[in-house]
Amino acid sequence: MKKVLQFFCVTEKKSIEQAVPEMSRQRIGSIVVKKGSSVCGIFTKRDVLTRVVSAGPDPKATQVRELMTESFYLNLPYYISV
């Protein structure tokens, strides 16, 4: 059986309130963040717990780009194009 690799993306300007339900709906722990056609970061469940739930910013008013991990792909052994 061949595995299919899928990436789910949101734009950097999406609110946390919009990104988290998408992650839940897709049953994923992280979502790629894009600026235009380029990858600019990743937003994870850990980001939700440490930067939203514990820190307390308003999910409606906070954009994903404010809390994402930037340039995560620079640490990968190969570049993944999405």
C-alpha cells in the first residue's frame, strides 16, 4: 500500500480561531503556514497550548503569523515544496 503525504495549509493572516478548528477537523497536530506561495512557518498543537491557552491572547484577534514557528523547514534534511 502506497502512503499519500498530505499537507494542510493556512495563510499567515488567518486568525487562531480559524486555524485551530481546521486542525481539529483534519485530525492533524500541525498546519503549514503560507505567505503567498511560500512557506513561512508552521503552527502546532503545542503552539496552541503554550502560546494561546497558557498565555491568553484573544484567538479571534490574533493572527497565526504572530504565534507560528518560523523557518522550520531550514532544519529539515530536505526541502518540501507545498
